[in-house]
Amino acid sequence: MAELLRYERLAADLEGMIVQGMLRHGDRLPSVRRLAEERRLSVSTVVQALRQLEDRGLLEARPQSGYFVRRAAAVRALPDARSTPETAVQVDVTQRLVAVLRAGSLPGVAPLAAALPAPSLLPVAALQRLYAGVARRHPRLLEGASHIHMDEPALVRQLVRRSLAWGGPLDAEEIVVTNSCTEALGLCLRAVTQPGDTVAVESPGYYLMLQLLETLGLKALEIPTDPRTGMSVEALDLATRERRIAACLLVPNASNPLGSVMPEEKKRQLATLTATRGVAVIEDDIYGDLHYGSQRPWPIKAFDTSGNVMLCASFSKSLSPSLRIGFVAAGRYRSSIALQKTITSGGTNPVTQHVLAEYLESGAYERHLRKLRRHYERQVASMSEAVIRHFPAETRITAPQGGYVLWVELPEAIDATALHAHAVAEGLAFVPGELFSASGMYRNCLRLNCGNPHSAEIEDAIRRLGALISHRLPAPITA
């Protein structure tokens, strides 16, 4: 245990230097041997600490050169995990959220609200060619549809093959292809809950998940979530001792909005805890492929030994939102989820299933991902630096480990919801923090979309937004 604490302490010290700007993007760290001598640690302990930071996307190892700071990190402290309400609440976010997202899509408004990738980053032309080719090679795909045979074997095979990279393989028999990750999440919730049930969620957590709970008449129990390590397993443990929780709904890899990645040991603990307590796990892994580290983080599903974890994902953030292709590896809930799928929407477009299968089989997806991850990493870093330049000094921001959103904690005096109306009038948009909480927490927080390459226009939008925030701060008290 003492050795574990030593490597964690070194990793925390180095991370702090990166966050505070004392180690900057491209800087080379002291050698492993030097760190070991200066900190009076074994070489293996130092290597363990450096690999942990590499997994978080903060460092990269270069052969024969050593470890380097991989990306620019915030020079301000990260937000802390907040205490959350101890009781479950009914969810009521949809009306406000729809208004916010509509405002963010108005002509001339800077694209800082909805978490959408820039079209220029997506392989649209390659997908268009595949659609034409699939239509020629499989002309009968458009002749009918099936509510019985809904999953194209070619796509299922590719999904199983890809799962080898993170502790799989998945069982082909448990996969249900869906119209999106959203549909997959909804099907899972319908399979394991009844109206009035309580579902444990991250806090802050993705607003679409809260919308699903609201639509299905479910209550949300917010679990504190750390911007580095994700949902608190300790808090979930306590919550499941005191009340019945039907399901746990979370994004453990590059969570939205925090960008946190839950460490593997915590994923293992959560899988064991929920299986023991009879709490179904619905895992959204939509950002798992968009990690910044050297290796793809494993999902909780990789540690599931009882079929209790339902893994949901799609390709909307990496290939195109218009594909409308997702899937769920449903574990022991497969039959119930497949039935729900049959009743609600039937089979997912077979042409698109074949297009995606061919794209995955060609190897183009992995090549595309390698470039896309670097784009998103740079865009998040550029947005972070812009916020640091233009927002008040008390502002704190996350250091995402994947994805392309940035969580911003403003000074306590700022109400981000009230600020939003003024921002939209100035051609600016974001998502207020309260929409990431069923109980309305995080009123001084907001989320920014970093899906677009950083440009002079985006820089100017952040500058103007920072000015709006500064103008709303109370005047300093003078003697």
C-alpha cells in the first residue's frame, strides 16, 4: 500500500505542475532515473506514475527520448467534485434545454453550445462513396425491412472484432444495432426500470440522459463526479446501501461534460458493486474512441462477469451524426432490449449498417481516429487557453482526457443561466451548467463545445463572452 501511495503522490505532483503551467506542452520531463534519485523512489514506481499520466493523456513517451508533456493544460485549478442531494428527484430539464439548443443553432451564433464535430473533420466523402458502392453491390437491401432479423451480421462481426482492443471480445449474440446511442440508452432504461424508479447518474451528467429519465418518469439520484476520475464509487456504494436503485447510468470514458476517465480499478469496483447489489449498469461509451491517451480506456463492460452491464455507443461523434447508427451490447438483458427495439422502431437501416461495416473492415476508421483524436485534443487545448486569456481570474476549468467539450466553473457570483440570455443577444451560446443536474446545481458553470477547429472567430467569441462575464461581476470593495 505504501508503494501505491508513493507513485500516486508523484503522479499528482507532476499533474499539478502541468495544470499550473510550470510544465508546458512539449516540455521534456527529467529522466526516470533522475526522478527516482531525487524523489528517493524505485525506478518501477516512477515508471508507474509516468504511465498513469500517459494514460490520462498528459504525457507521451518518445523512444530513446523520454517523457514529454503531451498537451497544454489549464493553468488554473480544476473544479472539485461537489456534494450532491441525498434524495432522488423528478427530472425537469427538457423545455429549458430545447430553448438553449435552439438558440445555439441560430444563424450567426458562435458554435459553442451543442456538442457537434466540425464537418471538415469527418470522412464524409469516403462514406458517400461507400453508400454508392453498397447500393450497387447489395441492391436488395432496399426491397424490404425486418422486425425479426434486425442486425446485419457484417456489422456485428466488425463490432465484435473492435472489442478485442479493450478486453473483449463481446458476444455477438448480445449485440443489438440501434438508430443511435440515444436509442440504445432509452431501450436499456425501458428494459430494467419502471416509472417511479430511481436511477443513479453522474453529477454533473449529460443532459440527454436526464431527458430520457424525464420522458420515462424516472427519478435521478445524483452521485458526485470528479473531473479526473469520474463517478465516486464510494458514494454509489453508500447510496445503494440506503435505498433501492434500479440502474446506474454513466459515461465512464471521457464523460460529458467533464471529460474524466474512470481508472480501471474503479471500473472493476463499480462492476462488482452493482452486480452484488442488483443495480443494472447502463454505460455510454460514445467517447471511448476519442481518448487522448496512448491506449483506449477499457469500458466497465470489460470487467463485467455476470452480464449486468449494458454497453451503449455510436459513431456520431467520430464519423457523422447523420449516420444514426449505434449499438448496445446488452448482456443478460438482450432479449428484453431486442423486444423493445422491435416494438419501437424495428430494424436499423440495413444500407447504413453495411456502409459502416465496410468502413470498419477497410481499416480506414482506425486511421481516421488517430488524426481525429489529435484534432480534438488540440481544439480542447486551444479553447482552454482562450478561456484562460479572456475569462475572470477566478474561473476554473477541467482538463479533459478525451472528447471535445470543456466544463467551465465561473466565479460564484455569476448565474450562467441568466448570462445565457445576454450572450445569445450578442451572438454567443453555451449550455448553462444547471442543465447537467436534475436538482439544478452548477448555476455558475457552463459547457463549451470544442468540436470546431480553433479560429479567429471562435477566439473572438470567447473574448466577448469573457467580457460579458467580467461585466457581471460585483465591483471590488475599496478601502
